[in-house]
Amino acid sequence: MPQQTAWLVTVILVAILAATFLRVVSTASSSAAYEPIAKRATSWRPRLFWLLALFTVIVLAFTLRRLPYSRGDGGAPAQVVRITGSQWAWQLSHDTVQSGQPVEFQVTSNDVNHGFGIYDARMRLLAQVQAMPKYTNLLRYTFATPGRYTIRCLEYCGLVHHEMRTDLIVSGPAAAVSGGGQ
Ligand SMILES: [Cu+2]
């Protein structure tokens, strides 16, 4: 869904931009007095500013609430997977987690920046975070359904970047095999 929305918004904005360009091109050869045009444009400025400010406040009010950041309650989840990216492979402290319970991925890198991305079987991106050298990023995600998930690199990191993929197995809630907090 977010991809479709982003796609639609992009298409609409590009269409508006293209229409603006076409209008500028079609009216470029006609001449007009400068003063009235400048006056009209400046009179619009405060209105546009407040419109934009209102728009920003509304958008922030709707989007900030939905940030997936932890509110600091409950501490680290029981399932912790340490992830290290390096050219050109992912190293996982374990490759099996349980569904229905939050998993904390502690993501870092041995060399350059990588992008840690988790995909489902239909190759839809579920969650992602940067893998940075000398820094550990936390990504918390709860898998709703068991199955085989794929981890891929989302940031071009050199010649064999495209081979940076590995599997993550999500088992059902009953099969508490590995993945205990450590
Ligand atoms: Cu890469």
C-alpha cells in the first residue's frame, strides 16, 4: 500500500511539474509588464506560507503518531538477532525466529554502509534499516506469519552487492527452537 500511494503522489506531482513547464514554454515568447506580475506574486506569498505551514502540521500530526519507534516501555524483546553486513554477505547470530513476538535486529557492518532489508515470499519489503560500520542500528519487527523470508542489501556496496542475500526462517509460535535472547 505505501508503495502504491508513493507512486500515485509521484505521478501527480510530476504531472503538475510537466504542466507548469509546458505553460512556461508556451508563454515564454509573450511579453508583459513586470510590476503587476511581481505584485501579484508577492501578494500570494504569505497565503502560500500559511497554507504550507497548515499542511505540514496536518501531515506531521498524522504521520508522527505512526512511527515504529519504541516508546521505551518493556525494554528489548526476548528475540534478538545480531546482524553484521560485510562485502558481500550477511552474518546472522541465528537464522530462525518466532512469529507473533517482536524481534530486535541489531544491525551493523564490518566495512562499508549496507542496507538491511527484509522481504517476504512475494518479495515485498517489510522492514529495513541501515547497516553502518562502528554503529549498531536497532530494528524491531514482529512477523505475523511463519515462513521463509529473504534478507537483501538495499544499498549499493560494491561489485557483488546483488549477491548479498540470505534466508531468515520464521517458525510458528509453538515451535520455540532457537532465537532466545542473548
Ligand atoms: Cu549492498
